[in-house]
Amino acid sequence: MKLKENFVLREVADTWVVLPLGEATLDFNGMLSLNESGAMLWRVLEHGGNRQALLDALTAEYDVAQDEAQADVESFLQKLRQAGCLAE
Amino acid sequence: MREIHFEQLESLMPLIREGLNAGRSVRFSPRGISMLPMLRQGIDSVVLSPLPEQLKKYDILFYQRDNGKYILHRIVEVGETYTCMGDNQFVPEHGLTDVNAIAVVTAFYRGERFCSVKSPIYRLYCVLWYRSRHLRHFWQRGIRWLRRHLGR
């Protein structure tokens, strides 16, 4: 599980946005924006982290129960999958 | 985590301008009812492209008013300045210049259906819709008058 190379995370006015690179049209329809925790998880994936690394990062950074963190990670990955950001 | 809605676009303007400056197009869903019946909020979206050398009557212009507000309306007159008006409006906005202009609509999506602004059917819509504005305005006011006086 890793991120496709043609996406990049950018911060604009307190919002983290996942931008597609190289496409002729910058499509804001359905483009992902991430909150702080989403942006942190993105960076973990950027550094080659796997599902367990995401879980560890989330529980280390936030006061969240293991099963709740697991659900958040799955939801995060699902969103990324839907947005076509993951190469699995 | 959430999807981007138009409300956020103001804050994303640096990205939009950056994309346009790099010659890319930008697609987003506009907000409001001023471009009805062509653009329905939450359903339809537009593709903005960098400004051409010359803007023409019936082009849909994305511009910034002097008060900072971002607007997407149709050019209905080109002279020394541009006059714009939403398809669902009857009062034109005069005195817009190249300084206000940011981008122009080159295509749009009616739901998921792609439509080019070069389509003959779309061009016909532009002309007929604009030319019928006095009739439409009269009709709208008549309906309002009837409702008021018939108590509906």
C-alpha cells in the first residue's frame, strides 16, 4: 500500500489539499482536503508507512482508543482509495 | 477529512490562480442561483480556463469585484469595459475591466454530462436566453403581482 506519485499535499489557508500533478485540469470537484490528522497520516504514507505505522502515528499523536483509531485509519484509506490516490 | 465545497474556494484562490497561471484549467461547482437555469448549485460544475486574448459577448467570466467578492456571470456587452449579468438576473453590472477578470468558462458539466461552450445548442441558448430577458422579466413580475393580489 503506497501513494501514487502524481499527488502532492499542499497547505492553503489552514486547509490541507491533495493536488493532482500534471493533469490539464485541476479538478476541485471531489478533490480531497484533509484536516490536521489526515495530513499527518498522509505524511506517514509518503514516508512509506504501512497500515500499522498509520495506527501507531495516530495513537501516539492523539488521545484515541485503539479500535477508534483503527476505524479512522480504515476510513482515511477508503477516502484515499476513492480519490484514486493509492497504488496497492 | 472532507470534500471541497465552493465555500472553501475563496481560501483556495491562490491555488486556482497558480493553476491558471500555469495554463491549467480548473473545475469546480459554483454556488448560488444567479446562473440558473444553466448552472444548478450542488449539481453542475464549470471548467475555467486562462483568459483568451479577447473576451466576447456571451462568454462566462470568472471575476473579482473591487470589493473582493468572486463572481461567475455572463458577459452581455463588450465595450471599453465589460458588462456582466447572471442568467437568472435582470440587472447588469457595468464597468468591469481586465483587472477584474480572472478566467473564462470553456466547458461545463450538467450533472455528469460534459458540454462545451462551442456547442451550437449552447450558443443558441445564450442568444435566446439573453434576448428574451425583457419578456422573462415581465412574466416573472406578472406572476408575482398575481400571487400578491390573489393571496397565494
